[in-house]
Amino acid sequence: MLAYVACFDISDDAIRRNVSRRLEHFGCRVQRSVFEISVESADELEKLRLELLEWIDAEEVDDVRFYPLCRECRQKARDVRGRRVAEFPAAVIA
């Protein structure tokens, strides 16, 4: 299981909702445009990337980014109150 932070900046409300709904299938929303997601493989991430690419603005105004979260990074991640975050991959049922 591979873990990522997925974040986006999308101007159109309908597209933003579609992207959010799709990302929710892979993980959980941690802020309005930020998700912690997990995928089975690099191929699954590539499939998701291509799917999202079909929705976003062709003029490159919109953006979706994926930042990998290694196991050690997830163990070190904390919120502003010092609580642990990114405690997955946990079971994600879609």
C-alpha cells in the first residue's frame, strides 16, 4: 500500500466536487482541498491521475498534486497540537 497527500486547486465548483468525491474513495479529507490517500500500486495512482486529468482545466489553471508519504514520514507527522496524523494505510473501504 502506498500513501500520498493529494491536494488540489480547482476553480470550477462542479469539477472540484467531482475530484473531492473521487479522492474520498482512496482516503480521507484532512482539509478542504487536501486528502490523505492510499493506493495499492503506482499503476493505481497513475490510473487515478489520468482520470482526474480528464476533468481539470485544459489551460493548466487547475492543479492536482500527489506527495508521497513514506512510513517514516507518516510516523513523524504531527498536527499543530502535537497529535499524530497520517496514521495509515488503514483499511479504506470504497
